Amino acid sequence: MPQLGATAVIAGFVLVSAVLIKRAMASETCTSPDSRVSLGDGNSIPAVGFGMYYTPPGAVAYDIVKEAIKIGYRHIDTAGFYENEADVGRAVKDSGVPRDQIHITSKVWPEAEGRWQTDAYNMVLEHVKASVEKLGTHADLYLIHWPVNPEQRVDYWLALEEAQKQGLVKSIGVSNFGVAHMQKLIDDPRTTVVPAANEVELHPFLRQDEIEAFCKPRGIRLIAYSPLSRAKRLDNPVIQEVAKAHGATPAQIHVRWSVQHGYVPLPKSVRTERVAENIDVFKFEITPAEMEKLDALDERLFTEWEEWGNLDPTKMD
Ligand SMILES: NC(=O)c1ccc[n+]([C@@H]2O[C@H](COP(=O)([O-])OP(=O)(O)OC[C@H]3O[C@@H](n4cnc5c(N)ncnc54)[C@H](OP(=O)(O)O)[C@@H]3O)[C@@H](O)[C@H]2O)c1
């Protein structure tokens, strides 16, 4: 009986904590580009980030990051895969904004072959160290880029836990992970840290309700990539109608929809005027009725993975 009582108390505590985290995450209001929202591990992250995928390394990447910081972005999303970590690091350093006011996310891209199959733990640690060297500073958030190699995934994660202990990265998380992937990581007796965030493709034309239902009560922040649906639906009549009602642009409606849901969108552009447009989303609020209309636009539009045959990485083995 006493054992049952203790179990009930622990279960009650877990339930109350989950409800409190969920409420706290839902009620955070963002009023400016540097507004922050919580991550599951107690750290925080600026509510809108600047995407760096397909931004050519070198002068283009360096200049646009400096420009984005000047405009007001305080969060840059890069990755080893994007080959522009060094430019991001230099631009952040030269921006004149104190390092602790800027959040940098980077990621490791495991391959499906070679040492990734046999020595995953060391491979991830080596990649984290290479990222930190290129950035010239720690990463505020470091992610496993995609859930390839089911047998190695826990080793990836243990390496990130070690990188966090060594102070190379502040928070650790995952990207393109589905519910089953996250559940397996959390349930494995060797892991001790719950992912602080999961970065997935997420926009009005591709909602992630199942993943959100799993993440929210556990404090795992959803970071929305391709938040502009890669500009493929800017002419959608509902998007246009809501934009018109607020004197906003279709891209701004995409970003604002994410922010109001508590997701962290990462709009990308290499054009200064669009970089400014995409973060200018704190002067208006989409009404609940409009949010409902936008929520109904989901058509499972995978913009990132269409060239891979519309593979849904969150459903991989
Ligand atoms: N974790 C992952 O696996 C993953 C995968 C994909 C993306 N991401 C992250 O998420 C970021 C954003 O995603 P994304 O780059 O795929 O797509 P996105 O931000 O949804 O869309 C970018 C596209 O929209 C255009 N665009 C930007 N602002 C616009 C505006 N105001 N009006 C019209 N067109 C506009 C851009 O062109 P211009 O540049 O010419 O303006 C570019 O072609 C990435 O850069 C990356 O950091 C992560």
C-alpha cells in the first residue's frame, strides 16, 4: 500500500507538471522580435529565427546574417549540412550585439553509411566539435538533423548529452523526429535528458498535430521549418484574405500563424526587404476565427522532402 501511495503521488506530480508546462508554453505572449519562449530544459529561445538553408556560404551568408541582426533577428538557424556555420559565427561576432543576446542553432547530419553505422557516438561528438570550431562559439541549441539509422539513434543522443556536459552546446534537441522516435529516446534507460525542441516542417499547409500533442506536455518546443511553405502558397485565397484584413503580407500571415500557435518559425530569405518583412509580425494579431480558417488549410504539403518522393522523415523506421 505505501508503495502504491508513493506511485500515486509521483503520477500526480508528473500530471500536474505536464499541465503547468503546457499552460506556460501556451500563454507566453510575444510582442517583439526579441521576445523569447521557453525550451523544455528551462532555457529560452527567441520566438522567430532566421533560416540559413540554401544560403550560399561566403559573402552572401555573412552579409545577410549581419543584416538580419541589424533588422532585429536574435536567432539564427544553421547546420553542418548548410556549410555556412563559419559565416554565421563571424557575422554574429562582428554584429556588435552581445553574444548572450543571440541564439544560434546548429545540427549534425548523420549519414546512412560508413562510421555512422559503427561509431555513431564518436562521429556525433566530432561533428559537434567541428561545428563549434566553425562557429567560433558554443551552439545555444544543437540538433540531430534527421532520424536515420534506428540502431544508432540512442548513441547520437548520448553524444549530445556529453557535448552538453562539456559546455559545447547549451540545449540539445532533435529535428524531423516523429512521436515513435522521440518516445524511444526518452524511454531508453541510458538517456537522461529529454529533447528541448523538435524542428520539423510546419506551416498552415502541413500541420503536425500528432507531434505537437506529444511534445507540448513534455515541454519539447516545436520549431517550424519552411514556415513560409517555401513561398508555394502565398497566393492561397484564405492567406490573401487574412493578409488583407490586417494590412499584412501573405508571408507575414504564415509567420504570425506559427507564433500564435507557440511554434518558433525560421523564415529564410537572402533579400533584405523580405528579411525585414518576415519578422515584422508583432503589430497585428490573427483573430481566433481566422486562425481556425488557417488551421483548416492543411494538405500534407511537404516542401522540403518533395524531391525525396515526399518522404515523411517523421515516419521513418
Ligand atoms: N531541420 C531541417 O531539416 C530543415 C529543413 C528545411 C529548412 N530548415 C530551416 O528552416 C529555414 C526556413 O525554411 P526554408 O528555407 O526551407 O523555407 P521558407 O523559409 O518557408 O521559404 C524560403 C523561400 O521563400 C522565399 N521568401 C522568403 N521570404 C519571402 C517573402 N516575404 N515573400 C516571398 N517569398 C519569400 C525565399 O526566397 P529568397 O531567399 O529569394 O527571398 C525562399 O525561396 C531554413 O532556411 C532552415 O534554416 C530546416
